[in-house]
Amino acid sequence: MFNFLTDILLIKGSIAENIKQKNSSLLSPCMVLFAAVLYGITSYYSGTFTDQLPVYLLFAYIYMVASQLGITLLLWAMCRLFGGTSRFMDVFIAVGYSFIPYGIMAAANAYYTPATTTGLVLILASVLYLMYLLTKVLHLLEGFSQTKATFGIIIGFIFVSSFIYIFGY
């Protein structure tokens, strides 16, 4: 059980093989669902909305799937830019494996105010961990070198950051 959790959190072992072989697995959407439940429950208890818990969970799931689509599109474009050949759905499934830190980041963003250092540290750590996992996904999926995959993720991060800076968040 511990080995399986380590494989999930570090994307290695059977999880890495699924990504490398481009095998579909039920674990990827389950990780997105887990991130959505984490975000939905945190939003509910932080008082962000005023509806019942199922409404929070539904909107959190829609938010996570939309985020997964956006991150997938960005990663797929990076794959194509660097000569990759993966299909969009292969990247979509692989990105789902890296969604636990995204759920933690969304939950920390919903619960903490920017003035608290704990929330800021948790958000920054989650972003760095998400970038690490996305680099690993890109490396496994396309067979890029670690440097090339890291460079692709950094370019994507700069693109998203500049978009947020120009158009606001």
C-alpha cells in the first residue's frame, strides 16, 4: 500500500508505466475527483459560497475538469512545439495523474487569505510540486529529456503568468 501511494505521489512504478505506454486508467479521473472533493469541501467550510455541500462538490468538479482541459491544452501545445507526437487524450489522461497538488493549491487558495504566510507557502509549494509532476509527465509521455521537459513547463508557466498579469485574475 505504501509503495502504491509513493507511486501515485511521485509518478513512478506502475503509474509511470501507464503514462509511458499511454494506457488509460481509472486512477487518473479518480485523482481529479479527489482534488475536486478536497477543493469543494474546503470551499464549503471556508464560507466562500452559501449553497449546500453537493453544489460545492459539483462546481469544484467542473472547475477541476476545466482546469485539467486547460493544462492539457497547454502541455499538448508544448509537446507539439518540441516535436512530440502524443494525442490530446493521451496528454489529458496523463495530466490527471498530477492533480493532487493542484487540488491542494485550489483548496489553500479558497481557505487562506493572501495575507497569511501559511496559505502563501502552501500555494507556492503546491505550484512547484505541480510543475515537477507535469515535467515528469511530459518526460514520460514524450520521452523528452528532463531538461527539455522542464524547459517546456517553464515556458508554459511563463505564458500563463503573463496572461494572468495582462488580463488579471
